[in-house]
Amino acid sequence: MMSYINAALPEFKLNAYQGGQFKEITTDDLLNKWSVLFFYPADFTFVCPTELGDLQDYYAELQGLGVDVYGVSHDTHFVHKAWHDTSDTVGKVQYALIGDPNRILSSYLNNVDANSGLPHRLTIVFDPDGRAQIVETTAEGIGRDAAELVRKIRAAIYTDRKSTRLNSSHIPLSRMPSSA
């Protein structure tokens, strides 16, 4: 198993759906800020809208921290729009939903299930330099908790800002300030 921590963000150019429009998302869009790639198996499934909706509930807070969020599945940007237009939960999502139908990002990150061909529930948080700082993968059917993701991102931002003065391993995560 490979480690993703400090791995560089791969070069990519993919189509996405956001804010009623189709747009192109590239590696450069994720650089110079904290960015979350939030992979999920497929649109029009049962657990995925719950996770995407949960993450949407924290989107404004993440934006306030200078963090961009990108949902990613193997569906096309057209399917993302159709799901956005027909699901009450997904219809509230304001962050970009990236289509990775050719598995460009998923393959690079070794995030394709060998049996189903779908992406695993992988979350990667990249720092402004495009280096992975938080990585979490869960099995199919196990949803993720956006509040916990926000806590980890706050800790990563805090330790990144303080890294020149102290070793972050000495700070219990439970004692991280609520505003980085």
C-alpha cells in the first residue's frame, strides 16, 4: 500500500458542474489554497447524497478557512447536473462536482475498486503547495463525517502556520483552536 501523505497533486484537466454551469477544473485551480478532493462511488446512489449534503452543511465554514471542495466520481459532468437537478439534497451542493469518467484522477491515486470499477470513498486534503496532508479512505457503505473533516483541516492549517515554531505532534488535536 502506498502512502499519500506529502504526495504531489497530479496534473489534470477535467469537466465539472457547479452553480448551474459546466466548467473546467485543472490542477492549477487547487493550488495556492487548501483543497479537498472528495471521491464517492457514483451519482444516484443512497449513501453519496447524504455525504455530499453533510459536506455542503460545512461548505461556508470551509470557504471561510480558505478551503475549496471538489466532489469527484466517475460520472460525467452532465450526470452531475442531472443529479443536482433531481435530488433535493444534492441540489443544495454549491461546490464543484468533477466528472472523472476516464478515471484520470482515480487511476493516478490508485482509487479504483478492482471489482466494481468505481472509486472508493477517498478524501484527500491538499495544502496550498499541492501536497496531500490528510488522507482517509472508507469501505463502500461507510459514510464520512464532515464535522470530523473540518476538525482535521483546522488542525492541518493550524500546524502548517505554526510549523516553524513548534512540532505539531506535541499538540493534542482535541486542543486545537476552533478558528485557525
